[in-house]
Amino acid sequence: MEIAQALTIADERGLDLVEMAATARPPTCKLMDFGKFKYEQKKKSHGQKKHVFRRKEIKLRPKTEEHDFVVKVNHAKRFLEKGHKVLVTMVFRGRETVHLELGKDLLIRFAKALEDCAKLEKEPSREGRNKMDMILVGR
């Protein structure tokens, strides 16, 4: 239809005449509420942002006491429930590096404490001279 006729129909209905395909012959237009259209587009683009899952880190020492151990297990549970991966790092200082088996045992105990809500992605392994770590992922 003619542009003038389309504009009068748009005015009668309280809508806007929006050109959809300008390069087409004849050009294609649509009757719509343009403000509402722009609002919905903006809302869709904001809705597409998703929660970014990160890797959270928890540090332990071979001499970590029982209460501190339990607190760190609870922190790890909370991170896993949110969908994050948990990197558990065992840090050795000074002569603690002589007793690596104590650190590995503590990491395995940590993983067993979280068996119900996590699985091991990476076994405890040595990273550098004075560091050992493992990665846990929620089920």
C-alpha cells in the first residue's frame, strides 16, 4: 500500500510505521509500538548474561587444626552449591616439605569430607617445590 495510507492507519491505531527492509523492492514496513519493541530488545540482551562460574581457592597447611579444617570444608560446600569449582591448595613452609605425605593425607581427608556433594576433578599433585593442590567439582 501507499506510504501515506500506511501512515494514516498507524496514526488511527496509535502505532508507529517502522521500515523493516529498506533495500527490498517494494520496501517492507510494519505497524508496531516502537518504544515497546526497543524495551523488549534491551531486556532480552540483559537477560542473556549468565552467571560466571569461577574457581574458588581454599588454602590449607599440614598443621591445620580440626576446627579450621571443618570451617574450610563448610566454605567449600557453599562454593560447590553455587556451582563453582574449588581448588584446594596445600602450602608447605620450611621443613614441612619433608613430610609431603601429611599434606596429601589431609587433602584426601578434605575430599572424603565432601564426597556427598563433590567429586575429584584433579587428584592431589605437587605443584612446584612447596605446593600441592587438587580440584573439586560439584555433582
